[in-house]
Amino acid sequence: MLSFILLFLLLQGEPDSVAALSPRELSQTNFLLEQLQNPQEQGYALWLLAQQLDVRPELEIHVREKLPDNGAPGAEVLRCALEQTSLVRPVTRASRLEVLYLCSGQSDFLLAALYESAETDKQALLVRHDEAITRLSQSDMLFKAYVSKALDEPYDAATLFADRAFRPADVYLFNGYTGGQEASHQALIESWKQAVNDRRGLMHPSQMVMILTVVTALHTQDADYAAIQELSSQISGNNQFPDIQQKHVMLKRMAFASVVQGFFQSALQLYRQELIPLSDAIASPEEYLRVTIDYGNILFRLGNVNGALQTYKSVYDNPATENLDSRYQSALLNNLAVSYLNAGFFEDYINLQILAYQRAVETGEIDAQLRALANLYIFHWRNQDWNNAEIYLNEALQLALTHEMDRELANIYMLFSTYHTNFSNDYDKALEFINLAQSVIDPDAGYRVLIVTLSEKIGLLRDMGRIDEAIEVTREALEMVQGRDDKQAIIEFTSQLADLLIGSQRLADAAPLIDSLRETQTSDVSLSIRASVVNTITRYTRLESRSGFSHIDQLRETVNEIVNAVRLSADLQSGFVRLEPGYEESFTLLVDELLRVGKSAEAAVWLDEIKNLNKAAYVNSNLLKSSLLSEEEFLYDLQLTNQIDQLRMQRIGAAEQEYVAMSTQLLQLINEKNEINNRILREFSDNRLQVEQLQRVLNADEQALSYHAIDTVMYVVQVSREHLEISKVKIDEDLTGLSEQIVDSFEGMQTDLHDLHRFYKILVEPYLADDKDRLFVIPDAFMYRIPVEALPVHRPEGRGQFGLATYLIEHYRVSYQNSLSDLVRLRNRKRGTDFAREFTGTAISDFDFNNGMTQLGTSRYRLASLPFAREEIQESARILSRFGQTKTLLNEQGTPAQVRAAARDTRILHIASHSFVYDSDPLFSVLQLHPGQDGPQSNGQIYAYELFTEELTSELVVLSSCESGSGSYIQGSGIIGIGRALSYAGAHALILNLWSVRDLAASQIMTGFYTHLGRYTDKDRAMQQAKIQFINSVNSDPSVWAPLIVFGDPGSVYEPVNWKAILLFSLLILLGAGVFAYYRR
């Protein structure tokens, strides 16, 4: 019979050639060969060897050499199998296992051969072994059940899953099994799982096969990912477990379980140490790429921008990527594109999204087409490229209409509504699209989408002044959610309805709704809804002429929650955090209530908190985190963020004793997170402003004006050592128009002095103290773009009589700050003393590289030459050379690599070139340098975020961004964003220009600035004197001299030499020497 079967399998052919084998593979094989001596382990060892030889046939030569010649049964079985297998072609896993059965007579190998056989080969196998299968089925009920299950016939599940010992064939126990969680397999698997855990280390083949089975059951049947994650520790560092296909599958399941359980570090280690190397060794090129993509997906999900980008790019550049199925290709293109976006490679992002769309069209993947179109729309919408945004949105609309995709249609209609609200201000068109969205939403399947749509519709109707319609829609929505007993939605629409009634002075109608909200427990609803409820109740109470003081505590608690929530999730847009309208109202109500009861100091603290939230946007930047933190720190930061968020939620409504304990734990977690934040932003602190401390650090001649634009109100905090007051200015259409007109006139060099003076009378003069001469300004909104020192303090007779005007700069030295609390921090910081160089200056005068063009985002701009930039740097270096070593990097010397190296240890860093502010995110703003010899891929640009890795400690960074001749570059409110980015990166003070300035003017002003700075003058005083000198002797037009501002620490760079102290000290030494000489004599 044996001869017949072998003859059936026989196919002539030569053995495979020997390939290079790794020491790891040889060690694993040696371990299994040793286990053949153990009667209890030999069956498992033989099965594992068969799997290993299937993956690496080259191992057969080594096995033959190392096979023990001591007559051990397991060794003799393997020797027989090797001899017989050499006669078989083709050699498959099934044929190897069948030969093992023939050489050993162990029925488990026959079952293994049956389960490993292709469906078309199973019948032939049954025929070849008909007699044996019949005999074994009669004597072994477990064998019979296995055979029936393999053939997809009814089988005895009770026998399969009875409490019993493990055997080699059990590795196939769950092949074709669909029992579910209620099946009897769970008790058996639990006992085997316990057996694996009891003998840690997987030191025996039986344990290795058993863990394969247990993980299969836990993954495919029970979805018990916690148990799988626990078992994964058995694999880590185990070099004896043979590298086989089943191990590869198990590792993928363990990595998936770790991600599901939130053990990202474990998942990443599994991929790096086990799964990716194993895939590279034994899997197909396509499977290796799939595993690498899955690894990149974890990095992508965690926000590891650089790691995800590098991983996806390695896959994209691999030729085998073309062989991946369309699902993986689509995911790869999308995720690589988004990674490019997150890293600031905007042109690559656009190109990949277009490619993803084209491929999706070719393969007919509608969802992938819609995803690519949506990404393209969002990108252009965020960058206010409305025309391109509309093109992609229309394509998405036609696609969804063609394929009758109602859910997608609803989302697209809502995007059209937002588009018309923000771009064209066509509220009627926006409402039309909201109605279209509502008409295609299934109230059952799309209930949550319908809730959002109705809420947007109510808000739009309110903004359109159609209050009665808004009230009617709200009543209908409230009735709908009450029918579903949706507590959160009921509270949301009740609050919205009450708010609408209050706004239309229908207080009697609002009263029962307010009573209902007061009695409702809101601790388990979202923060935005809780804030809405508190805001509505407070507004109602005010109009009822009741005492609002009782609501301060509730408002304070709500605003504190808002601050904490935004601090953990702030998104960086234009360098500034934008609060939701409901959150803004909470701040406004709290500040107004505090002002009403005379608590101006506390109101100033809460207003300053909004400024400090901008720090959170940088701390939460995944781009900065992945650049500056180790992976361990990155993951720990994520864990801390989640723990802090959860603890804050749990603390709501907790009993007093639990509340105190949770608060203590929360403080510990926040302190740990602050330590990590200090790795991202040097000297980071989220400590709130202490007004008393601020007033102590202000000198008698100093005053701070802090501006805070919230909705339609500009709060002005004026503070000096002896005084604090908060005023309110309404931001109406007239003030907004005036500010826009002034900004346009500055950038177009068509200054109107009457407009400037009118602006001065509204927002500056009422808050200035006559006895001060130093002014700290914390700007907001349009104040970022209008330097107050350019405002005339008296109304000039003519709009263009610049020489006859008296400007604020002539009375005050001015500097700009991030926040009042940052001003306190700057005053308390220690000045650096040890620098390798006093001054490093970079000047790029000629931009003949890259055809005189540069790229920003998806747009290209021509670069004008700056003939005076070189002179500016050389003269500045000459002035400061008396303080120590200076360095100049001119034109081709001023490469990104050279500037980065020089920036690390210089007291003053000065860059005279073009800079471009990317308004959507200042971290991607660009300093244009010379590409030099940095490599063919270099375009000579440094992104702002790259400077965070250079550990800036400079006392002063100057960005003299110039232009010669006409034309304007991308400056604007974002310039303060890049200033904030550089100050958070470590620069103590900056000089920036708010709009493009001619390079001759910049050169003259900066040369004057350094001249005064070298006389031990404070930075703001040096800038004041340089500007006054320029006004009096060169040009008094504010559009020419005003754009350069001092941002950050306005103090002196150099401490003057105290000659009196030195002289006194010298006299004391001489006197002491004389006395000593006298007594010696």
C-alpha cells in the first residue's frame, strides 16, 4: 500500500537549490530536532518541522546533517519522511504531512494532511486512505468528528470540545468552525489558555502549537482581544518558535488585539521585532507590503507624522505595490497623501489625492472616489481656494447622485450649505441645501446625521433673522427626539428652543423650558451641550433682572472645563485657537458677570486663558511631537491625555471625598504631562495668570494693553503697577471695515492718516496712561496686523501729511507679547550668557536658483532680488563685532544646513531674505534660503516647525523679510503666528515685519537698531530710536517704517559694564594690597 501511494505521488524533479539560511532559522530547526528525543513532544515537533520545511525547503540539507542517529522514534520518522518526500513532486504542506502519517502511523498527521489539502484534492486523499480512515473513525470518535468537519458534514461538536488533553490535530480545531460565543468550545479553550500561561516561555513544541490554536479561537470566535494581548508576551523575545506561516497569522492577530486594547507600544514592538522581519523572510512581497502598511496605519492613527510618512513612502516606492489589491492601494494612496499634508508637503498631497481619484475611477471604487474628492474639497476650502473647492464638491455631488447614495448626498449637501454660508454669504442658497440634505436622510438609519442637520438648520434660520421658523423647526426636532427618549438631544434642543425664545423676548414661553433645564442632570452629556445649558440659563436670569452672581460659580466651572478640553484637543489653525461659538459665549458671560460684580482681576485671568490656549495648539501638534519626542514619550503622552480626559469626566458629579482624591490624581497626571510638554515648548507652563505677580513685575513707567476679540466685542485689559481696568468696544461693521481699510492701505503703501487716527481714538487712546513710556501690547483679531506705534496721536490736517504727524512711537516704546502670563514669565527668566557667537547673519540677495521661483502650499511665487540685504547683514555684523565673534552667511553660503547649525549657539540670529507665512498653519511657514549644495532635492526652504528641533536659545531672532520694487508677498495675521511658533521654539525675542518692506528701508532701520542696541539699550527702545531717526531723516510714511516690530522680551541683549563698581573693586584691591604690604614691612 505504501509503495502504491508513493508511486501515486511521484513526480520526477531535482531538489531546490540551497539558499542562505539565517542563524535564527538554523537555531529554530536545531531546537525542534532536539525535541524529537521527547516522546511527548515528537508529534508536535514533526508538525512544526513540516511547516518550517514548507516555508524554507533549503533547510532540508541542514536537517539531514543534524538529524540524530540514535534510533529515536521521532528521528527515524523524520528520516523516513525526508527520503520519501524527495520522491514527491510537487511538494506541498499536505504531501509532507501525508508522508509523515505514512512513516509514523500517527492519525493526527492524516487529519493534518486532510485539512491542509485543497478542496479539489481532498477526495483523492480519502480514496488513498479509505481503509485507514474507516478503521480510525470506528475506533476514535474524535478522529471521526474531525474528518466530518473537514468535509463540511455534520459532526459531533460535543466530542470535539469535550474537556480533554491537547493533541497536534487540534491546531485545525477552528478551521471551518462557526460555533460562536455560546458554543461549548470556551471551557476547553480556557483550560488550554491556562496551560500556556502556567508554563511561560513556550519552551516546548506542544505549547507552541497550543498557542496557535488558542489565539485562533480567541480571535475568530470570541473576539477576546484582552486575552490575546496577554498571550502576546509569550512571543516577545522567543527565538525558538519556528518562523512558519501559522506564526505569521498569529502575530498579526496579536498586533491587532494590542491596538484594539490600546497597547500601542506592544503593537509597534510586535511589528518591528517580529512581524515585519518575519514577513520579509517568509511571506510574499505583497504580504510584506500589506504588513508594512498595517504598521504605518498604527503610526498614522497615533499621529506619528514623520514615522507614518516614511513607512508609507517606503511601500509606495516598492515596485511590488502595483500587485496589491485595489483596497490596499486605495488606503495607501489616501494615507500617504494625508501624511504628506500633515508634514507640510502640500503639492505631493494634491497630486496623490488626484492619483487616488483616478485609480478609483479605473477600478470603479465609488467610496474611494468620494473620499478623494472630499479630501481635495476640504484642502482647498481650508485654504480659501473657493473655486477649486466648488469644482471638487460638484464632482462629488454628481457621483453621489448617479449612484443614488443618499447618505453621502446628505453630507455633500451639508458641505454645499457651509460653502455658501462662508464664501458667498448666500444664506438662502445655504438653507436650500440643508433642506435637500434633510430630504434624503433616512430618519432611522441616519438619525444622528438628521440631528446635526436640524441643529445646523436652526442656527442658519436664526442667523437669517427668521426666528419664528427657527422656533418651529426646533419644536419639531424636540418632539422627534422625545419620541426616541434621546436624553442628550432632548437637552440640546430644549436649550436651543429656550435660547430662541429668550432672544425674541418671549420670556414667559421660555420659563418652563428653563425650569426643565435647571432640574435636568447634565453631567453625562457632552461639554458643548452643558455649556449651552449654562449659557441659556444665565441669559434668561439676566433678562429676568435676577441676581446673576449665583451663576458665576457655574459659569466658572463650565469655562474651566472648556479650557481643559481645548487644551487637550486644540488644533493649530493660523497659530491661534478658535473657540466654538457656544464656548465663546461662556467666556463672554463669565467675564461680563465678573465685571458686573467688580471682579476685574479674575476677569483678566480668564481672558488671558484664551491667549494661553494657543500654546496648547503647539503642544498638541503631532508633527512637533513626532519630531521632538521619543516614541516612548509620544505614546506616554497619548496615554496621559486619555487618562486626564477620563478622570475629568469621572470627577463630574462625584462625591466630595472621591472628588478630592480624583483631583489629587489629576494634578499628578497634569504635572507629568507638563514635563513632556516642556520637551516640545521650552519653559512650557499652563499656570494661570496671577494679576498681583504681573503688577509686581511691571515697572512704574510701564503699561500693558491686552486685546481680546470674542464674538462682536473687543475686551481691552489695561494694566499697570497700580491700576487694572477692563473696557469693552463693540466690533461693528464700521470698525471691521476701518481695520480692513487700514491693513490694505499699509500693504498697498497708500496710508490714510485720518483712518489711522480714528482707529487710535477708538482702540488705543482711551486706555493709555500719560505717565508711562513703555507699552506692552497683546493683540487679537485685526490688531495683529495694525502696529499701534504707527498711529498718529493728533489728527493731521491732511490724509498724507506724514511729515507733520506725531506718531505713538514718539511717545512710547512698544513691544508685542503672546499673553500677559507670558510677560510675567519673560520678566522672571534668566538671561543666557554663554554663546559661541554674538551674531550670525544670513543674507540672500539673489534668487536666481529654481528659476527665481519658490513654492508655498500649492502655489508658486516669483522672488525679487534684495540688493541691500547683503549690506544690512555686513553692517550689522560690523556694529556688533566689538561684543565677540560674528558670522555672516551670504547668498550660496546661507543654506538651510548652515543656518540650522549656526542657529544653535548664537546670541542674535538675523535672516534677511524672503519669508512666507502659511496662514492655515504657521508651522509650515517658510524661510527662503539658498539651496547651495544641500542636495538635488533641496529648494533652500526651512519650515518653521524644523526650528523646534534646533533648540533655539537666541536672545534675539530677526526675520527681516523684504522685497525690492513692487509686488506683495504672503504676509498678514499669520506673521504673528510664525512669531509665536519661534518664541515657543525657544527664541526669547523676535523682530518681525507685518507686511513686506523695501529692503533698503529694512537695512537702514535695522542698522540703526543695532547701533542703539550696541549701546546697551533695550530692544524696544533701540527700535523706537531707529524708527524715529528714520522718520526724521528718511521717510515718515508709516507703511515704510512701521512694519518691523519687537515681539517677546523687550529687554537689552547686552548688560552695560558697571564701571563704577569695577573702579570701586579695583580701589579696594589696591587698598588691601597696600595694607598687606605695610604690615609685611
